Amino acid sequence: MTHRNLIFAAALLLAVPPLMFGQAENVPATDPVYVFLKRMEVRGILDSYSDVVLPLSRREIGEYLVTVGKSTDRLTASENDWLRRYLDEFRYEASGITEGTNSLIATSSEGMTSGSARFFADGQKYLYAYRDTNLTFFVNGLLTFDARRISGDALGNAHAEFIQGGASARGTIYNRLGYSFQAVNAAFRGSRELLARDPAISQIQTLGQTNIQNFDQAEGVVRYDGGLVSAQVGTQRVLWGTGYDQKMIISDNIAPFPFIRADFHYKFLRFTFIHGWLLGLPRPWTDFVSADSAAKLKGPSIADKYIAAHRLEFSFPHLLDVGFQDMVIYSNRSPDLAYLAPMMLLESAARARGDRDNGLWSMDLRTHFTPGLELAGTVLFDDLHFGDFFKNRYYNKNAYQIGVYLTDPLMIRNSSLIVEWTRVQPFVFSHDYSIEDTYTSNGAVIGPRIGPNSDSWFIRGDLFPAERLTLSLRFFYERHGDNVYDAGGNLLMNAGGNVEQGHRTEDPLAATFLGGNLVKTRSLQLLATFEPVYQIWIDGWYEADRLETAATGAVSSNGTFGLRMRTAF
């Protein structure tokens, strides 16, 4: 894009009030636009951006992009190219115009082109698009081709391929009520176990049904945007926390879940409330007798389970952000109205409701006083006993996280470096009184994937050498103190390393960090994404991992290679 065109685009955006054309629907939490905006925040170009709770709305993303567009002279050539790319994608949200947008199916909307002639051209494309003064409606077809292979000790030499198709639809009614929906289904061949090693695919329930060769997933959200206040209900991935790799409050370690959410944002103050419907621990399918016959049927036994959480954040521009959270997990009953009230201290509500639930607290901090450098830290209290706070006691269940984000380290332009350390004490996220009140959903930890009695180092280097090309090198080093079992599966030593096993009366009062069976995991990943044509992406990755078990001296190492082509047309 020429500098003249970039200046023209920026001037056009500044001339049009963005709130007039704000789309109220969400931008999925895994969208790469968040990576770009995070870089702009750390560089000091965005001073009011907060990504602690994702997703954000398309209106908010459009406003942030417009703000970045005011500082094009501070961006590198590559950053300006990326800005232009995202301004094309969020053109309507940022400016209210649709010129340059194409609908494959003929549309009567002013400013849009139709037909397949522009399928390979630059500019945002839809399967069908429509807008008028009352509503917008955008539909994309989704198609993915994926192939991967592994060699090593875990699965030997194995491969898996799948074709995934589906559609996404979104829009806004009267500039306030946003809606979005996405459904995909994949047919695969090859190793089911190899696909299950993928953290995202492993969360899909249908992958575990061995009598079928496909897996599917669907999400949908309705969101009302009232300006200062917004409210939403639906099923979609939520990420919550300051962590760059592992989120402390709600991570991508669990599958998307149904929720209701409310947000308030005014100047330096942000408030978020969420109530989510989780899944209890998965149990084997058992026989039961139907109500109208003596026949035995098969059915799952999974408890009803819920999470309620609040976040209060104070932002001090060019200095730091401070956030406070309280969370509670409860189960085996209907949704509790005490936890559905946004303005309620959850700890007090839990005590008033019989003190039978699992409450947690957390606070975090992010700095903004030096452009190009962000420091982030989080501390979580699963259980807090002030009298014994500095003593080695199992009930001092805490987790800590410290991270550093640098842009253009060592004067390497268009690059970033992230270093993060996470430590989770023994028995954190477990619950002594009810196995269903652990901080989990469907058996997976809601927070950091490493689980209790673990620590990890994460180092990530990203390079954005040119428009539509990103390179990422990531290193993971994790240590975990697992519980010790005999050959029959009986618990010999409770080291606090299994989230499903709380502390027992016969267990020691003290808890040794990384006690039990020490397991070390190292992983090196190289990832690349290239967009040769608008909305057609090619992803490639290679991962080498190594697992060491101290008790047996066993070592397992693997190499995994993958290639994917995906499109949204």
C-alpha cells in the first residue's frame, strides 16, 4: 500500500464517527488481530487497550484500529501493512463504508460488489453480505485442509488428515444487538490419538466417540452493546488473565462453555461479571432402568457445575493497570441466584449459602510506564490463612505468574520477545470436601494447564517480516510433581499433584513443592502463517517434545510436523 493511500485511509477513518457504525458482535478470542493490538499497546501507541478478558466486540476493535491509524508515522513499514490489512477486514466497523467489500452471492447493499470475479482480489470477501440502516448480516463459508505426522515414542510413526467445513454468520440489529454463530464439522482419517494430542481438537467431545470418523463444534453468542454497559449470552471461548501463554483465571485448556456476561467500562474503570455452565468430572457410562420399562439403557453421569467470577480493574494511563478477581465454583444444584447477581462479593455469598462451594481470589498488575516493555504479574489464592501464611501448610494454596513482553528486542524491528514463569502450589484448584467443586470443567483445569504442584517457563519470539507473514519460535519447560500410585492404581503418596484428589486427613500437614513423582517436559515449536491471497491462509508447524519421568528414568521424545490450508470466503 502506498503512503498516499494509507494517509487517505487514515483521514477517511478520522472523518467518520466510529460509534455510528459499531458492530456489537464479538471478535473470537483467538483472532490474530489481538496479537497486533497487543503489540501496539506495549509499544505505547494504544494507552487504553485491555485484553485481560477476551473476546472484545467488533466496535471496540474498530475503534482501537482507528486510534492506531492516527500514529502511522510511528509504525514500521510492516506494521503499516498489517494495519492496512486489519482496516480492510474491519472497514465497516472503523468507517461505516463497504466499498471494496465483495459478496459472492448477489446483494442489493450499496457499495458492495458481487460475484466470483474478485475471489482472489484484495479486500474483504463474504459468501453473502447485506446491510441497511437497521441491520447488517455477513456470512462466510469455512473450509480447512489439515495434514500432520508424528514420529517417536508416543505413537511411533502415525499420521492424520482431515477436511473441515462449515459456516459463520454475524451481524448487528439497530447498532446495538449483535449476534454471531459458527458451526464446523470435520471428517478425518488416520490416527485419532494424534489428533487428540492437539490441545484444541482434544476438547471436542465427538473425537472420543470411536465409532465415528468426524468431530464437530459450534458456537453462538448474542450481545447487547449499550455503550458504557454491555451484556451477552451464548457459548464461545473466553480467555481471562494477564498471562501471555497460560491464563490464570480462564484459559484455553477447557472447551468453550455457555455463559452470561456483563461489562461496564468508563474511563479508568472496567468491571466484568460472568456466570458459566461447566461440566463435572467425566464418568463411565453406566446402566440405568428407564422410567417406562424394565429395559436397561446407557447414559452419561456428569454433574451440573458452574463458575461465577467478577473482575474490577483500575487503569492509570502510561503507568499501570491493577485488577482484582473473585471466583466461585459450585455444583450439583440449579444455578444459584446469589451468584447470578453481578454486584455481589462472592466470598460472602458463599458463606451465606452454607459455605459449601469453592471460592478463589486473584489480583494482577500490568505496567505501561516504558514504551516497548510490559511487565505483568498475577497472584491467585485458592485458600488463604493469614495466621499460617508464611508456613509450609497444604492449605496455603497459591499460584503465581510473572511475565515480560518486549517489542523489537536487540533492535530487531518487527519482532517481539515474551518470557513467562508460572508456579502453582500443591493442591491448588482441588477441593477437599467435594470432588465436583474442583476448579475444572470436564476434568480439565480452568486455569493454567500445568495444574497443581507444577511450574513452567515459556519463551516466545515472534517476527513479522512482511504483510501477511508471521513467524513464531516457542519454548516450553514444565515440571510437575505427580501423585504416586502402585501398580493397581492405589494412591501411595498424595503430593497434591492431581486436581481431582484433595488433601486427606492422613496426609501430611506440610506440602513439598514438586514432591512425588517428578515429570519434566520440554517442547520446542516453530510456527509460520502466510496469507498468499486475502482470506486464504497456509499454516505450517514443527514441534519437538521430550518427557522425562524421574522415578523410572523413562524418556519419551517425539517430532510432529503439520501443514494446514484454511479459508473463509
